Amino acid sequence: MSASLSEPRYHHWPENCATQQLSSPLVNVPPVNFQRVAVLAAIIGASFFLCEHSLQVALADAYTQTADEMQATAGGGNTLRRLVFLALGMLGGLLLVGSKTKLHINLLMIGSIGCFFAICYASYFWAIDPSMALRRLIVLSCVIVGSLGLARYLNLRELALLSLLITVALSSFGVLNELRLGTFRPWSGDFRFAGTVHPNTQGMILAVQIFSAAALWPATKSGQLRSWIVAAGMAGLLLLVLTKSRTSTAAVLVSLLAILLLQTKFSTKLLGGLAIAWCGAASLLLLWLTGIDPKKDFRDAVLLGRAEESDTLSGRHLIWPEMWDHIAQRPLLGHGFESFWTADNIDSVSETLQWGVREAHNGYLDVMLSVGQVGLLLGVVMAFIGLWSSARGYLQLRDSSYALPFGLIVFALLNSFLESGMVNIMLGTFLLGSYLLHIGLFAEPTTERKAPSSSAH
């Protein structure tokens, strides 16, 4: 009796299925304590809602702040945001101390994370605005502690469930909010689903929702629960299309394809590629025979009804040259961690471009503005090591939970070519940090948990 009481008590999700082998080739399924995941999801979801979301954003011009509002935010900061992240840091500290999960150190993963964060902290000493850099680094410290606590307290499958619960709640609330405002009009040509954040930011939240569902459903035996997970993923994909965020939509589709290719054998990949090529050629022939102009109509479809903005990439052709000029001033080490976008620089860049700008609309450029080319190199190395570690865990441990960090890293690398969200401190990067820290410090080594060999079947 005493021995059984000393063991961890998991509330299986659903009952008893978490420890059973599945018919899926992904046979290693970590247990899930639904109650603790749900409580943490409520706390973390509410925290990011308070500091990132607005009930009126769907009514705002271009779904964003004016240049004056951007300057005010950069100059004075956001007290609520700092308090929320301080609370997240305290929560992470409690989880870190309260968990008894043993260390399993992945030297490459944790070493690359450490090197990237080291240059972020060191950049305080050459920041153009030390006080701004210090505020940002305090927030970063809280985020790291919060992510570290989650990484130790939850296993990777629980992290995937946490991510799904948070993102489904946020996207559902966004739909309800737009219905309340009367702005949810998907039949309208100029409609973009924003919910409570900018449509591009909503796109990143929905990407996490889609990848979380993709990670959970293969290892879920209950048919009813699998249906709910698939429904959550499909709803996320539908809402993603409605955001008309072209970069996020394309990046999600490519990432899902990468996850699919990771699962399949080489022969299947080859046959699939040939089948897709044949279907594509047959479709083009059919379009030409019916008199449809595939070049024009396909272009309009791919651009999600925003073809009028495509020639200029929504103004990015004007922003990027301006950013390169500033990068050239401090190419190696940058302007200090998140210290370039001061009130003065926002005013200068916005005046030059004649609209409010507070980011480069390119994650790689924003990283170089922040910590230079050295920081960008360290960040890219960290991302590819995370990609390799996730793929290795997925293939050798046969744990579908690894599809979540794998897909999200692919998404981040692609999305950052045209957006800056995945290099800023936001919900998506907070969760990604938790996945990578779990892989770097607490995930079981691949030599300790193997899938049954094919000869056993």
C-alpha cells in the first residue's frame, strides 16, 4: 500500500489510455495529468491575454497602434506586462523547485541555448539605451524561469496538451469577441480574422494550435477524444486562412508537410512526390482546357485575396533597406537586446516611411538589430540543433509529442523571413522555449526509451 502511494498519481487522458500501446507506430506515450495541465493552461493563457490582447483590436485601423502610441509604449514601457511576466517567473520558480524530474542533459541543445542567451545578456553593456535593455532583460529572465519551470514540471505530451488548451481558448474567445463587435464577416472580401490580436499574431497562435493537435492525435486512443483533437486542428487551420496571413499560412503548410515527411519511409516519400507532381501537371492541363488562366487565378488564391499588396510585400520593400542602413552601423553585435526600437527610432523610421513602424517585419533583421550578426548566427544554430534534436526524439523514441517543437521550429524559420513575431517575447516563443528547455535538460535520452523493434510484431 505504501509503495503504491509513493508513486506519481496520473489522471490519465482518457482513463488508462495514456500508458497503453497504440496501433499507431508511435508507441511511446508519456502519461498526462489533465488537472494540473488545465490549471497551468488557465494561468498562462490568462497571463498572455492580459499583456498581449485587446478587445478592440478588430476595430483599430490596420489592427495596430498609431506611431504616437508605439512611441509612448516604447518610452514608458507597459507596467501590466512587466507585472504579468514577473508573476510568470515566480510561477516558474515554484514549478522548478516543486518538481522532482531528474536532469537528462542534451549538451548540444542546452549549450546552444546558453550561448544565445549569453550574448543577449552581454549586449546590455553596449546597448544604445541601457535602461530599455535592462527592462527587456528582466522580462527575458522571467520568461526563461517560467519556461524552465514548465519544462521540468510537465512532460512533452503535457506541454502539447497545455499548448492546445491555451490556443483553443484564445482563438475561440477571439471569434466570440468579433461576433460581439459585429466584425466577424468571413464572407466580406476585406475581412481578416483578428480576434483580440493583430491577424499576423493570431496566425502564430493558430500555428501552435495546429501543431499541438498534430502532436497529440497519433498517440490518443480514444476515438471521441481523437475527433475533438482533429476538430481543434481543422478549426485552427480554417481560422488561419481567415486571418489572410500569407506568411503564417504558407509556413504552417510547409511545416505540416515536414512533419509528414518525418513520419514516412523514403519509398513513400518518393511515390508521394511523384503522385503530387502528376496531379499538379494534370490539374494545370485541365485548367488550360477549361479556359481558366492558372497564373492569374492561382496567384489570387495563394495571396488569400490580398493581391493588391503583393507587389510591395505590404511595404516591406521600403522597410528593409532602412533596416539594413541601421544594421550597418553596428553589424557584429547590434544595438542591444530589444533596444533598437526606442521612441526616437520609431519616430525616425515612421517619419521616413510615413506610417507607424516598430519592427522590421523580418525576424532575421530584428535579431541583427538587437544582437548583431553574431547573435543571429547563434540563434540560427540553436534553431537547427533544436530541429535535429526534435527529429531524433521523434524517430528514435517514437513519441509524437516531438512533432510540436519540430513543426514550430520549421514554422519559425520560415515565418521569420517576412514577420518578426517568432523572435519577440510572445506566447508562441514562450511555449517554444519550454519545449527546447525540456529537450535540453529533462527529456529522456534516446538510448533509454526505444520503440519495440519490428521483429517483435
